[in-house]
Amino acid sequence: MENKAAQGHDEEDQVPLLTPYKMGNFQLSQRIVLAPLTRQRSYGNVPQPHAILYYSQRTTKGGLLITEATGVSDTAQGYPEIPDAVHAKGGIFFCQIWHVGRVSNQGFQPNGQAPISCTDKPLTPQIQSFRIDVPQFSPPRRLSTDEVPQVVNDFKVAARHAMEAGFDGVEIHGAHGYLVDQFMKDQINDRTDQYGGSMENRCRFTLEIVEAISNEIGADRVGIRLSPFADYMESGDSNPKALGLYMIESLNKYRILYCHMVEPRMKTVGEKTECPHSLVPENRTDLVAYGRWFLANPDLPKRFKLHAPLNKYNRDTFYTLDPVGYTDYPFLETSKA
């Protein structure tokens, strides 16, 4: 694949990050990307003015921003208050689209129905994530083979709507234990149809989504996020390196714009592991997506350029429902005053 955006290291290699990069038809002014971050500041899944401010604060001319995830259908929602992102100011803006699969609750589903997944295996209790305890997640309903094309179509329609709303492209969320990731990982996918068993079968759903969206809006406006080494929400794989390589080789055939890889050291929420594999230190990445540091430093590229100190992020306000910890981090001039 021609272009990759790797989930960022805390360390910044400042010279390459601040150089221009041509990503398909997009001329980027720098290689620093705003990562998609679940922040839950939309009320009733309707974007609020502070979402416009949040993204505009972090926009630089020619900078790439990826919104937090937007559900592809009314069965796709799992966390409360996820905004449909807004296209503001002059950066390059991609909308991340997702389906959470079994990481949901009947209360978020139409008519209180069970969440859908590649499996009917429920999540076991674990640490709290995004202010929802896993015991609150409802047992999922296994998607039938005949239902899979409808979900693929949901992704295609969502991509078209994103383009109609003014976005420059879409990123498919295929990471972190959500529906697309659930299909790919052999520790959760226990299907016996053409979407389960072999690696080719387990990746079929993902590639059908990639193909459908590419045909709908153009492959040059499509990215995907993958986390083959991660075990979020009990969605691990016995051979993550082989899975990652298979997906990269398969995605190359569609000539999509980029693959956004989560660094192998991130295994679960808050858990880092020692891993011999990495994209950033080995200079195998074209772009680096920053999440927590871009949240806490809306002028992050400028701070890197000036070798300026960084604001510290506050984990306690990552998922609160108001703008505190969202749009109130100081810019360099303000923090010096």
C-alpha cells in the first residue's frame, strides 16, 4: 500500500513530520495527522457547536484530520453521544465510519433489539471503557449470512452521505474490536460460513466493504484503520503478523488511499506490550496520527516546529459530556501568558 498513517508514538521525529507529503490527489503540508478520537460530545448523535470548534482549533492549511467514528446505521451505535463530524476550515477532512457490533447495549439499538455481531458470544466483564461497564453490554445476535450484504451496503451508503456532507473522504474503522475487526480475528470469529474459518474467509467482510465504498466514492478517497496486534474487546488473533500482511496485500489490489495501522505495542485499553514489530521507529510510515497529544495541544504542529513544551492531557476528561477537556486546552501563546 502506497500510504500509511501509523498511530503515533509519543516521541516526535521533527524533521520528517514537518515536511510536505503528497497523499494521492491531496497535497499535505505536513505528516502530522489528527487521529480519530471517541470523545462523546454530541448529544442525541447530533453535532454541537463545540465539535466545530474542536476540529477548527486543530486545523492547519493542508493538514489531515480524521473525525471520530460515525455509525453507519441505527444499529451501529454503541456509545452515547458520538458526533457526526463537521467539515470546518481549510484542512483535509476524512470521516471515520464504523459499526460497533457486539460492543453495544440494547438500549442503543432500534426497538431494543440485540446488537449484531459475527458471533453470539457475549463479552465477559472487564475494565470500564468509555463510561460503560461491559456487563451493561447486551448478548449479541449472530448476523446471518444473508444479512451481511445489508451491513456492507450500510457502509457504502454512509460513505456516500459523508461525501455529500462535504468530507474529503472516509476512513473505515476496522480496528479495536468493533464489527469489522470482529470478523477478522480468529479468537472471536467462530463462523462456519464463507465469512469464517480461514484467514481469507475472515477478511472477506472487510474487503467487501472496501470494494463497495471504493466503487461508490472512488478508491482515492478511502482509508482504513487496522489493529491486527490488538486484543480490544476480546478480539485478538493467534497470528496477528500474518493477518496484517494478508490485509495489506489484499488492500493493495483496491489501490485505496491509505492504511492507518495502530502500533503493535497497543494491545488493550491502557495496556502496552513489548513487541519487536513497529512502523514508526523502523521508518515504515509516511504519516503519524496523534491522538492524546493533539487533543491536549490544538497547535501541535506549531509546537513541534518551535520545539515548544507540550500541554499534558487529562484522562479524567477524555469522555465527559461537556466541552471541558475538549476545546479548552490552551494554545502556545495562551499557555505562555
